[in-house]
Amino acid sequence: MNKLLAALVAGLFAATTFAQAPAAAPAAAAPAAAAKADAKPMASKEDKAAMKKEKKAKKAEKKAAADKAAAPAAAK
């Protein structure tokens, strides 16, 4: 029982100490977020749709090429 009571008191002490600690400097995080936003601009819905369409077309092209390559091998 004494160990449990000691653990509870230690936990309470740690929680209050943590709550009183100064907050991390948010100014350091803001430039990193701004740099990240500059590095990758947001794409509009139309751009996303065009990229998706391109990706589908490339995938279909690859599949057609693979099927074409597999067809002669199957005929032998």
C-alpha cells in the first residue's frame, strides 16, 4: 500500500511539474511550416483530376504493353 501511495504522489508531482513547464517556442515551428508550404503548392481540383487521368492512362498503357508481350509467349 505504501508503494502505491508513493507512486500516486510521484505521479501527481510529475503532472504538476509538467503543467508548469514553459511552452515550446512556437516561433521555431512557424518558419518550418511556411517553408514546407512553399515547397509543395496545393493543386487545384482540375489539376488533381488531370493527374489522375494521366496516371490511369499510363497504367492502361503498361497493361497493354504487358499483354502484348505476353501474347506471343502464350502462342508458342
